[in-house]
Amino acid sequence: MPIPENLNQEKLAEAALAILSLSSFGDPMGVRAWKGMDWDLMNVLFEKEWISDPVGKQKSIVMSEEGVKLAEEFLEKYFGK
């Protein structure tokens, strides 16, 4: 299902990156996270260069350095106390 047009895609992408970071883990390739989100939303994160290409057989993606940094910021921004 495509992202509904009545939702702010930018805010949704930020919140999704923050939530994605909750399943992140260290790996020799960098920081990875399980890709258990809507494919359209994962593609938005990829287009922003926050994650590696989600298409493929792997069950996780690699978060870019910028993606890791922004995920921490967005997690605090949207869900911090």
C-alpha cells in the first residue's frame, strides 16, 4: 500500500528511521537494522540515503553514518520525554 497522501512523508520518514534504529546492531559492515517496515517507506529512507537499498534477500539493511546520527536525533525529537 502506498504512503497515504494525507500524511507528511518527511515526518513519517523521520519517525520511521527512529523506530528502525531500535532494532539496530553492530556488524563488520557498519550499523544494521532489521527491515520490518512498509516497503514504500523503506524506499523513502533509501532515497534519502539514510539506509542501504532494502531490495534483496537480506533481512536487514545497513544504516548510513548520517542515518545513524539522524536516527538518534529523531528518536529524541519524536519519542523523548
